[in-house]
Amino acid sequence: ATDSLFRVMTSLRLAATLARGCVRPRGLHRLAGSASSSAKAVVGGVAHPRVNNVPMLKGTRFVRVATAASGGDDSKTTTEDEGYMMPPPEVAQFVERPQNPSISISPMRDQLLYLMRPPPYPLVSELARPELKLAGMRIDETQNSRSRMSGNTGIAIGPMPTSEEEINSFEHFDGLPDGATLNYVSWGVDARHIAFTVRFAGPEVQETDRAPPELWIADVATRACRPLLPGRGLNTLFESYSWLDKDTIVACVVPAGRPPRPQRPPTPPGPRVQTNFGGNVAQARTYADLLKDSHDGDLFEYFSSSEFVKVSVLTGEVTPFGSGPAIHTRLDPSPDGNFIIMESLQRPFSYAVPCGRFPKRVWITDRDGREVREVCNLPMADNIPIVHNSCREGPRSINWRPDRPAELYWTEAQDRGDPRLDVSPRDITYTADMHSDPTAPGVATFQTDLRYGGVSWAGEGVGLLYESWYKSRTIRAWVVDTDRRTNSAPRLLYDRDYEDSYSDPGSPLSRRMPDGTYLIANVTGSIPESGWKPAKVMAEEAKNGATRMTPGPLQWETGMILVLEGEGASDKGDRPFLDLLNLDTGATKRIWQCPEEGALERPGSIISDTNGAPITLDTMQILLSRETPSENPQYYALELNGSDGTLKPRRISDFPHPHPGLIDPPKEILRYKRADGVELNATLYTPPGYDAKRDGPLPTIMWAYPREFNSAEAAGQLRDSPFRFTSISPMSPLVWLSRGYAVLEGPSLPIIGSAAEGVEPNDTYVEQLVAGARAAVEEVVRRGVTNPQRVGVGGHSYGAFMASNLLAHAPDLFACAVARSGAYNRTLTPFGFQSEERTLWQAPDTYMKMSPFMHADIIKKPILLIHGEEDTNSGTNVIQSERFFAALKGNGADARLVLLPHESHSTRAFESVCHTLAETSEFFDKHLSAKAVEREVDVAQEETLTSKL
């Protein structure tokens, strides 16, 4: 039934797409065949030219394509507007597939809420809707919300399965309007009600029906839905609503009586002026969609302003809350619901940074909205250093303690947010009890010498305090007394290199409390005495630029046993685990681990914590996901129900396979070494039924993303499992398995530095990148899987940057490259990129050497550039691809540039995804075919002969 539904949906969607003007790909895409340039668009059974007479929906634009060909009499440069193309059928099968519902477990742990999801890719006409680009946001002004929001098409509820018959057994809620899109779905604290917002979106919705979303409520017992604030639209740009208690919601709404939007004056009032006074250093990344003038500022304030109302879930009674309209960005009730953290943005706005750095005010109100405390009033944060571990000056990370009714805590940097300053302590965390005295100064409760990383609260006056430091890749965890008792100094739990996955002890699981908060789970009841592994105590050592601390003597006891969840990374692959941790001695006892063979199982949250029930080994249940290479992930309840004391899983979901046309492609995790001895790994996929001895070497696509490391040991670690499900999304390189290609996915391409020696990873980026790629290609060639003359390389974002660099600096390895949404000229990102902390003026040689743009003159192999015209990602503005293509064209390279209308950093529209696959399929088929290899050999021989003559 699922396969039939898939075929029907795909056929209907593809037919509709063709009717809008998408054209089929050039030629038949035979792997060894050449491409034809005579494609037609099939519309209503009639063949039409690619551009002329192609009907398009309102708002849809043609794809802009520019091509530069090199060599021979056929060399030419063309620019054209093309209709959207469809990929070959075997690739198209991955595009349109039913999405499994999302699942949410009720607070009582006895029911499952199913959130039905729409097709994964909206039509491009939906992306083409007008949007405002303001202060780093994109706004749909008709709905007063973020533009391009996804959502759910319905909700249903069923029991937490205890038998096979109850799996996927659910009933839909009643009363929802047809065609509604649901967002911000949440359970009430007592699980009797479910709140959500309703709006209308999609190509079938008339403009007059588009409005700000409304707040709705569903009764879990009757499954009846009704509007809670009929006719009152929410402003969800920053906030939506919050449960104040089980019967009361505070909603963020569009201000009552709001006048019409500001209109741009016909003539500008004057020039735009920005000023920086001498000595003020204000560096910023290349942010997108910033405010451009005062009118933009007026529009931002208009659409961002909101007010709050308090509404009764039971009666629908509405009362005003707070002091009226403002640019509210947060409303966070205390655990007991008697106090609320409020935040808002204030003028003056900035043209240089997004709204997250605008002046900000934070204050506390009581349950009736009256202000009782001002926490901070922060100025513009446009001078935060671009280096790692930087932060904003003033109070930050302002939250409620989950183990107290209404105790506030926040952290303040003592180094003015600049990690380059040597101070101790670096951060201090303060607390303030609102019930004792809302206006009392904060009490210094914790302090750290590294950058504060958060507190996990365990209750009973115990917590885990984290701090970290990027340069040395250090993370420390401290056991702290959260009640500030005397003779209870912080005790070190561990000090480790967070890049070292093999030594990761795991993280403590939390449990839900009756008031809806979460605390670290403390195991009580009968605890086994045997099988405990003593804490590993190592002498202090200096390694990778850091001196590791060791735990001191036990000075005070917590009496707590925690449950640690870890990935279990090793040189054989991930084996997730659950350990008991004695918080006083550091000893651990393994109570469960993923099997060595056959499947990958991952534990999740504790689900035996109903109404504050104690967590014991006899009753403990944990949510688990299980997958195999051929079986998609399913949910299980992991419970202790065996006489042998082992944890055993009970299945609670049965989701259909997402791509039944390609269920289990053969894969193998490869281990090999770089020329300098660094351990590397990659995952090799081959088409179903392929045999290297029988079928010979294949054309191969290498798809990768380089990463920075501080040590060769960490860089060489395996962070994957051979039993991970082979999930094939449309934008995954694995779709090409259906076309007969081998795929080398995610080969590790570590760029290694040394903080201890003052060596930055990017100082030798090109050399290390080429060495890693060469090792990967040589390994698959050695295995007889890959034809060395038919290897293509590709990547997205920083992977596109990688692919173009490899085409420039390792032309002997790759026949062609595909680069999607990349950055190619680092002088256009002068204040750092990726993990690079130095500016262009501090490391000009590195910026120049790493930029493929600067090496366009030596790129001679074909390259396909694909980019969204509306890319909002910092550093990958579409101008990067446009300028790079111009440089390639100006130096005679074989290049093709495809600009996708209305797309951002990731491709979302159905037509755009199909066109990207069609372009890529055609490109690889053309340049990795047997005929292409023969042409390359002929050209090389001709060049050799010419040089001799």
C-alpha cells in the first residue's frame, strides 16, 4: 500500500510539475552516452521549446544558467534562461516520498501524539511569495511570521503501544479546518490539552485567506479542537505562546489596532551614514539581510512589535498582560508560574549586525505582568570579537533554575567577552530567588576559568557545571553544590579533549518533573554492588596545548547515581551505551550497550518518570531508536524486564521504508592512511548487485566536507557505524547509486593544526586537503572499485569550497567537480570563515592560498556551480558563485553556473531539487562517461605532441 501511494503521489506531483514548465533532462542519461541538446518541455502532451511558450505559475522564474566551454572549435560562452528540468526516473524516485509523522510522548508517558507532515518540498511558487529581508530575518508580512515556514497537516493521538496491535494505532483530532497548517504544537503540563497555532499556506490558498496564525487548543480526552483566540492573530517572529500553568496560556499577539505598515517615502530623506570612532574595533562576519536604511528600521519595528494577552484554556477569558507593545523576543515563566522572564529589543538599530545583537532589555514580571526586577539593559553588541569563546558583555544565559520554584540564574563575563584577555575567573554565575526578594542583588554561585558552558541541575543541591576552551579543545565538568553550603567546593569530574570521541564518558540523562521541568536523573532503589569500573585517574599532563587537571580528594558526598548515555565511538564503529555513574567515586557500571553486530541502537530520554516517579533499575524505561543498513529507524521502549538484569527493547513504531526502490545498497567503512601517517576513514557505497571482479571499476563520486582538528589522533578517529541505516535524501550523493556510480561518502579530510605549537590548521589547508583526497582515491582504486580516470568530486557549502580547491590543486585525481552553494573568494569574508579566527589582514597569504578564485587560471577540468539566488548563509552570498564563474570564464575554463530562483543556502523547492538533480546527473554522465575519458586521453596526447613539436 505504501509503495502504491508513493507511485501515485510521485506521478501526480511530477505531472503537475511538467505542467508548470519543468522539462525533462537532455538525452537519456546513459552512463556512457553523450548528452543531447534538443530537450523539449512536455506540456499537455505537446512538445515545446525549453524557454518559449512554457506556462509557469505566478511568481515562478526561470533558472538562470551560464555556460563557458573550453577547447576546440566548439568553445563558446552562453547565458540562457531555462525551464526547470526533471531528473531521470531512477533519481526522481527519491524526490517525492511520503514523510513519516513526528511523534511526541505525552507528559504522562501513556500516549503518543502523531504530527502529520506534508510532502518534504514545497512548490517554488510558495518560495516566490514576497518577503521582507530585515535585520537578518525574512518575514512573511501577510502572516506576520518568518517566511518559508514548514508545518504539520494534522494531529492524531494513540496509546503508548504495549502490543503489536497498538503500534501505529491512532485517532485524528476533530474540528480542524480543511487545509490548515499547524505549528508550535505543545502539551499542557498535565497532558489534558494540546496547544498549537493554525494558519493557511500553500499554492492553493488565496491571498485573502492568508493571515497571522491563530492559537488553538485540543482536548485530549474528546479529541475536539477549537480556536482559543478567535480572530486574534499571533506575532510569531520571536515568540508564540507559553503555558503559565495547566489552565493558562500567555500568547504573543499582533498589537490591537495596529495602523497600516509604514510606506517608503517617494524620495529618500537623506544619505545613509555610518560612523566608527578611532580605536573602536568592530568586526563582523558577512551577514545577510541586514537593515539598509531608516525605512527598513521602521518596517522591522512595525512587524516585530507585539503585545501579550493571558487566556484561560477552560473558559477562553482574555486579559491583557504586561506593559503593552514592544519588540518582545521572549516570555519564559518560572517553574511555579508566578514570575516570568521578559526580553525585548530596543533602538537604535544597526546596519552592520543582525537583530540578535541589537540593544536588549531583560526584566522579570509577576504573574499579572507587573515588572518586579530589571535584570539588564544591554547596549548594541557590534564589537564582539570574531575569535572562538567570545561572548556579549553583561548578563547572558538568563534562565530559571529547574529545581527551584522561581530562582533566577545568569552568567557574566569578567573578560568583557574577549577570550584574548587573561583573567581569572573568566565567568561568574549569579542566582537570585524571586520569592525571597525580587530586587536583591545576585549572589555569586559558580565561577569558571574557561568559558562557561552551562549547568545541568540534579536537585537536592547538586549540579554539573561545564566550561570549555576552543584553542585546546578542552571541556571540564565539575560537581557543584548549588545550595552554596560551606565546605562544599566544586569537585572536578573530568577534564578532557572534546575532540577525542573514543574517551567520551557520555552525558547524564534527565527526567521530567511534575511541573514540566527536567532534572538530571538520580537512580534510587536497589543498586548492584558488583561490576563497577573504578574511575580512571591520570596524572596531569600537557598535551595539545592543554594541561589536563585530575580530580582531587572527595570532600563532600552527593549520594547520587546518574545514568550516562554515550556514543561509544571506537575504531570498530559506534556502539552507544548506558552507564551508571557514582557521582562521588567516579566509578561506572555498564547496564546496556548496542550489540556489536547487526544493528545500530541509540538510547534517548527516560520515559518511566511519570508524575515524578523515582527512577529505579527495576522500573526504568528509556526511549530507543534502532536501525540497520536496510531497515529505517524505529522507536522502542527499552525496559528492564528480564530475570538476567538486562535491558530489552519493546517496539512502539512501524514506519514504512522511505525509498523502497533502493533498500540496501552495499556499503563498507574503509580505513586507510594519509601519506604522513594520519588515520583516515570513509564509507564506500556500490550499486546493488555490483561485483568488482566481475564488473570491473566504476565511475565514482567523492562527496565530502573537510573539518579542522587540533591533533592527528583525534582526526583519525572513526565517528560512524557500519550498521547505520542508508538513508537516501534527494540531495544526497547516494542517489547516483541508482545510475550505476560508486559513491565515496564522507571521506575524512582533516585539516590539522597544533595550538601547542602555534600552528593554525589553515596554514597548510591545501596540502592537507590534497593529501587526504589522494589517499581516499588511491584506496578505492586499489580495491578495484574505482576507475581512476572517472572520479568526480562534489560538496555543499564548505564542501563546495573543498571541491573547487581540489579541482585546482589535484587535477590528476578528478575529472570534474560539482560545487553547491559555496564560497570561493575568501577576501569577500575578511573577518574569518568556518573555524578561521584570523582576519584577512592578519593572514593574507592563507586567505589567498585557500581561495579557489585566486587559482581560476589553473582550473582546467569541468566544474558545475549551483547556487540559490537568495542565499542567507554568512559567507556564501550568491556573488561568490557569480564572481567565481566570471573568473573561470575569463581564464577559458569549462564551467557551468546554475542560479536557482528564490532558493537560500539549502535547496527547498520541489522544482529546484529536481532541476539540481537533473543538472548534476547530466554533468556527471557527460564528464565521467567512457567517451569523456577517451576525449580527455585524446586531448592529453595532443597537448603532449604539440609540446614536443
